[in-house]
Amino acid sequence: MRMQITNLCYVLDGEKVLLIEKKRGFGKDKVNGPGGKMEAGESPEDAVKREVLEETGIIVDPKFSGIVEFNNDGSLDNLCFIFVADGFEGEPKETEEARPFWVHKDEVPLSRMWEDDKYWLHLVLNGKKIHGRFHFKNWKLVKHQVHLLSELDHI
């Protein structure tokens, strides 16, 4: 299986964060931040802007917040660039891919999200930059590491 390069963006509006419920594809019925796969020739920033627009109908100016590695069954499956956008243009709307909704950042529905989110998402939502490495066996979490990237505050 070929490794994928993906992205996620957490759009903030004060103490609220915009999440999506996936309506199709990998992660269907799960809650996550908007995002998806990078296309050939795209930078991580361009890819996340496109994905947020496609999934929610809004325009964002994302800021780098970290990288998360997802290893499944012994191999690197996904390298995910994490972004936060403080503000946006437009109004979030439901699309063919996702149903967006706002939630207070302290009330994120972790039980409906990927298992790894409980180890790092609160850090990102509170302004930290992170590097996470998650090891799954058949997409069940078996080991994890999360490091703060305080020395990279200038990125």
C-alpha cells in the first residue's frame, strides 16, 4: 500500500471549532476536521485550503500546527499536516462530502472521532504545535507518541 499525504484543518471562531461529519469515503460517519488528500503539485497549505472549501464552502488562511504519522499494520500509511485557521470567509454549509457543525472546543465529541484524537487534538486547539506518531493494528490503536514542537513556534 502506498503512503498518503493528507491534511486536516481546525477552524476556530472564538471558543468554538468547526468539525465535520463525513458522509462518504474513508471515515464515513466519523467526526473530524475538514481535510483530505494532497493532489500532485499542491503544497500542504494549498491542499488544505481546497479541501476546507470543498467540504464546508468556506475560505480559510491556515496556520501550520503539526504533523501526525499514522502507521497501520507495521507500515507508514498516512502523513497528515495539521492546520488551524483563526477566522474564515463565508458560511459553512453541508456538501456532498460532509456536514459541518460548530462545537465548543472543550466539548469536542471524541467518542465519534478517530481514537488518536484524544491524545493530541486538545493541544492543537489550545495553540500548541505537535508531532504525533500513532501505531495501529487493523486500525486499532496499539501505541502512540505526541511531542510538543515548541522550538518551531516561528513556523
